[in-house]
Amino acid sequence: MNVLDRPPQYRSYLITFWEERSQEPDPAAEWRFSMEDPRTGTRRGFATLGALVTALEQEIDQARQK
């Protein structure tokens, strides 16, 4: 089957990010991230923006293989 013969793929995710502060005398802020699939309710958490981007790239790679 030619790629043009099938409907385009899409995925949607709810991306949330928030600031976490340490209890140190000089509170340093760290950003945390989550990605939720609204179809399944599956949520994945990430400690860095880079980790979130890597997960999104993996999702794109998986979609390309289908």
C-alpha cells in the first residue's frame, strides 16, 4: 500500500510542565514534564525537557514505521 493511499496519521498529547523547588536555603528551581495520551489516559513523566523531546521523537519514529 502506498503511503498516499492511507489517511494521514496523527497523535495528540497533553503536555504539562511545572516548577519544582528545593528546600535549600537558596531554592533552585527544576522544571518537570509529563505527557498524557488522552485516548488511553497513559501518562509518562520526565525530569528534563530533553527527555520529553526524545520521547516525542520516538513516537514519531514509531508512527513512521506503521
